[in-house]
Amino acid sequence: MHKNISRQVRGELIEALRQRYGGATKSEKTLILDEFIALTGCHRKHAVRLLNGVTKKLQRPVPSGRRIYDEAVREALIVAWEAADRICGKRLKAVLPSLVDAMERHGHLELDPVVRERVLSVSAATIDRLLAPVRDIAGRRRRRRRKKSMSKEVAIRTFRDWDDPAPGYLEIDFVAHCGGVLTGSYIHSLVATDVCSGWIEALPLLAREQSLVVEGIDVIGRQLPVTMLGIDSDNDSAFINASLVGYCRRHQIEFTRCRAYQKNDQAWIEQKNGSVIRRLVGYDRHSGSVAGQALAHLYSNARLYVNYFQPSFKLIEKTRNGARVSKRYDKPTTPCDRLLGHDAVSDQAKETLRDTQSKLDPLALLHGIREAQAALAALASPELGMTPQGESLERFLSQLPKMWRLGEVRPTHARRATKPRYWRTRKDPFEGVWPDVLSWLQKGPDATAKSLFERLQAEHPGEFEVGQLRTLQRRVQEWRAIMARKLIFTCLDENGTDVSPIGQGRVDQTDALPERTAV
């Protein structure tokens, strides 16, 4: 019961019982003590002292001892403390011998031998005790208070906490266009996606700075067809800061963050980063205002093309049966159609979406995307001499039926021409015996590479391993291709006409000559 009694109630109880206890008989005092101990849980002797009014301990007089460190020692310590830039007692104790010696050597200090001995023998605790009044007057150095981490003010939201939110709750993230090198300056794309509908917005930022992030969030909020209700970010310092927290408070936007090093907490935005942003922009390095304008032109077309004409799947249910995970998706739907079918979206917003959708031309948007990608590719690889080819929409439409034959049509993902490899990374194991292998091939052209390798192992025991058979097979294959080409070219005259004797068979040179032969 005594655990529920507060300190204030306990004091009031003592004051109420003290007067009764003082005028009670011995038997009555026993009953009062038993009741008081049952209520408070005090020891019986302690309860007697409390009810008798004896609460202070008897202070024994401190015997006055002999004072070792007088005022002269204190003054010398003050001078040394100031000369050492007011360091603490432990550090001053360590430097006192060399400091006093240096000050005496240069004529800054002259101590009596007795005082000098006591100054050098004083302990660090005594130094702090003697200098305490001086420090209080001089003022102690203020320690910088560690700023409270802003992440503690932002609540954590995991992937399990969404629970099918209404339209307007966004996940935001950065996509770095650094080309795989994080040093230097480069453009970041601020990407936001609506968890409910999959609506995506993206803006290029020339620098990853919190004021630009707040401006970007404000622009994204104006572009969204619904009201922004909340944003969820990772633990990037460009997001978790006072600027964005204050912006969300002013606009009554719920601000949450994911757990550190838990990418699955932001599964929606991570999926959009790969399927939309990287698919459109690629992995090249982009920096500067010109590249930023090209990205802005790309995103202005892409946001309409993706949100109105690119259906996407949405996960409905995921169940685990042992090691097997079964997922069930909704039918592919565009973000615009998801918003049109949601009850939480206002009629005015739905009418705006229908009106915008009726005016959009998907092929004109795709043409604008390809032009922006060509500009980005030219900026990312100027050494290749690539220039964006501006073509009309009519020409672009005329090439659509045949464009599949060109392979990759996105300029940002076009393969760069690589130089043919002509060097070796390791020593040729058959360099010393290759003349012997050629003589064996000339005597027996039908010999297989495996039989030649076994012959080499027999003549050079311990020199060739089994894993080198594949290398010899490639070398023999290359030699036979060269011999076949020589045989074909010897049967052609200067005009390319087949002059082989009748009866030896004619070979069509288009079938015999490979398009590309690696020697």
C-alpha cells in the first residue's frame, strides 16, 4: 500500500500523527507506529524518529587541520592556469613542471623554493578546489549543447503501416544522376509517387539542398490532381530538417520517415525510380543548367504520358506458404483511372482529370520524350559527336511501324561503340608449342583439338592442365576460319568471280564469308 503514497501525502500524514504521538501513552504509541509503518513501509526506528521530529542528522564538528596550500600557492596556480589558457586541473597538473620551468627560464615567474615545491606536488583535485572560486568569477567555458536530432521529431512509418491510404499520401526520394561516381556536382531528381493511385511526379534539382527540396515539394503539390495529405521520406538530411518539417506543419501535411537501411519501407517509390525514372533517363552523369532544362522538358512530357497512358499493376494481397510467396494483383490501370474510380476524390478533381485526358495526344508526348532523351544523350557523351536530331511529329509517326527493327530506340540507353579487344590479360599457354600444333594440323587437318591437347600433354607432361583445353579449341577454331577464308579468296579473281574448276563445286561467297570474323 505504501507504494501508492506520494511524498506530499507522506509529509502531511507525519504532521497529522506527530501531535497525537507526542501526547499518547506507550500502548497508544505502539498502535500509532503499527498503523504508520503499514501505510508508509518505513523501518520502525525511522518511523519513531519521524514522529518524534528528529529529521536532521547530528553534524559532527570538522576538526581544523593544518593548511598545506596557502595563498601564495593559490596565486601561483592562478598564474599558471591563465598561462595554460584556463585548462582543467588534470591537464594543468600534467603540464605544470614544464610550464613553471619555461616561465622561470624566461623571467615571467619567480617562486620561493617552498612554494615551488608545493605547486609541483599539488594534486589535480586540489587544483580544481583552489581554482573553483576563480573559475566562478571568470566564467566557465560554455559547452555546446548537442542539437536535438530532427529525426526524433519525425515519426517512423513502415511498409505495414500504410493500410490502403487515401489519395494524397506520397513517398518521396532522390535519384542521383552521377554516372556511378558520387564525387563532384550532379543533378538529382526529386521523385514523388502517390501510394494509392501510383501517380508520379518528378523534378530536376541542380543541387541537393533543403531549400530547393521545399520548393520542389511545393511545385509537386500544385501539380498533383488531389490535395497533398502526407509525405514519407527516407532519412536523408535533405528531407529530415527544420525547413521541410516547418513546411509540413504550416500546410498541415503529415510527415513521416522510413526506418534506416530498410528500403522495403519505401517500396512504392523505389519501384517507380527503376520503372519510370531510370527507364527514361538512364544511368549517365548529368550536371549543369542545360542538362537540368533537358530533364525538366523530359519530365513535363513523361508525367502526362505515364500518369494518363501507362497502366500499372497494384499489389492487392500477398500470402506466404512456407518458402513460397503468392501475390495477387489488381488489373492493370493507369493512375488517372484509379483516381477517377476512387470515392475520396472530389467531383471537381475528377472533372479536371477527364478534361485533361481528352486533350492529350500520347504520340505527341512520346515524341517529346524521345527529343528530350536525345538531348540528354548528346550532353552525356559529347566525345561521341552525338547531336539531337530534331524531327517533325509526322516523320516520327511514319517511322513507328518500322522502329522495332532498330532495336533500342531510347537515345539515353543506346549502346556506346566499344573498341575491339586486341590484348591479352594473361600469358598464352600455347605460345611455345604453337608451331608444333600448326605442323600437326597441316599433316592432319581433321584432327580434333582434344586429340592435339592429349598429344601435348603426352609430350610435355605436367605443363598443361585440363582447364586449358577450351583455350586450345578456340585457337584451333580461329585457325580453321582463317584457312577457310584463304581458300575462298584464292578461288576468286580480281572482280570477285568464282573461277574454281568445274567439278570442285561452287560456293556462294555471301554464305561462305561471315559478316564479322574475329581473328
